[in-house]
Amino acid sequence: MKNLTAILVDDYSPALEMLENDLSINHPEIEIIAKGKSVVEASKLLRQQEPDILFLDIMLGDGTGFDVLEIHPNLSSKIIFVTASDEYAIKAFKFAAIDYILKPYSSEDLSNAIKKAKSQISPNKEQLSVLQDSISYPNQRPKKISLNSSDKIIVVNLDDIMHCKSDNNYTEFFMNDTKKILVGKTLKYFSDILKEYNFLRVHQSHLINLQFVKEFIKSDGGYIVLQNNQSIPVSVRKKNEVIEALQRI
């Protein structure tokens, strides 16, 4: 029995057909009510009816998926973003804390995306702004990142993050206004996406924003003093990397 409706938007016909077939075979509860290949087509379709789920490709021939969302700012549909295998796009989605499926995707990827879409609220405007900026300007340092805490998603400036501390499978963010934010991702996850942007993992449990370093004390095992006078331990194997990084600032 059909209990959900969907509109599919992708400018590449084979990808559109594959998604339609996958949904028809593996997710019979979803009724595909329309398909579009462009911003213009998608906008016309969404004026006629809003689906429960909108499968939206990022790059379309006459614009982007963001253009569709700007034309329909009050869209109530759950959105499942579909993107090509591109390192910049993947990083952009991580910065925005927005789920996506990556072409070519597996049946499991699709099932997980649908399961999440059913249970989660759609991304807010600030998240979409982070995503759009990251994708539109892939060679520029991102200004913001979305942090998914237990009860809300908080968009913060990268330059306001002093350091991050591992808490098992969670990461605690320490902001320069003394605020703390606990996020359900590992420190390695954030270290991997922030290491290109003046952040350095100085210890198994600590990732620091180099712009907040006040001094590096080489004695007593080695530790960083941040501008708020907080001390951060530096592992022995990271000492030389810390010295090199600070010399480059």
C-alpha cells in the first residue's frame, strides 16, 4: 500500500530512471507522482503538488537544487539530496551536517536515506546556506559549520571554535564565548574535515584552532596554552608538527 509520495529531480536521464526503478522495486510504499530534469520543471511540479519526499540532485542543467529551494522557501517536503561522487560536495555536506546519497549509491544507501527522511526534519535555512556556500566556492575556506547536537542544529563560525575535545564517540566544542556544544560525531570526523583550515589535532583527544594558540610550552611533556589560558596536552609524536604549524602562522 502506498503511503508516501515522491518527486524525483535529476538532469541525467539514466540516473533518474535508475532511481525510479530502485524505488519501485525496493520501496513500494513510495508513490512517484512526478519527475523533473531542471530547475524550471521542478518548480512547476512543486507548484502543483508537494510530495512527502523530494529527491533533489544538486547540479542541474539550468541551475542548482538550491535554486529550486529558493523558489519554494516554504516547502514542507522532506529532502533527500543526491550528488555525484565529488570530494568537494562530500565535504560541503559534512560541513552543513546534511544527509545525502552519493552516486552511484547502493540499495542500502537509498534505504538508509529514506529511513532518515521519514524521521528527521528538513534542513533549516542556515544549514542550506552553509551547504550552498561550500559547494559554490569549493576553493575558499568555509566560514561556517553546522553542529548537530542532541536537541538542535547550531551553525557556528569556524573562527569562533577554540578547540575540540574527544568524548568517546562524541566531540565537545569549546567556543571563544565560553559556550560548549556536544556533537554526536567522533573527533576524527571533525579532524578530517577541519585539518585544511588551520585546525590541528595535537593529541588523541584534542583538536585546536591554531589562531587561538598563545604559547607552546615544550617542557613538562609539552602542552599548548590557548588565549583563554587553558592548557591542552600535546602528544610526543605531534610536537614537531605543532612547531612547524606555529612557525607557518
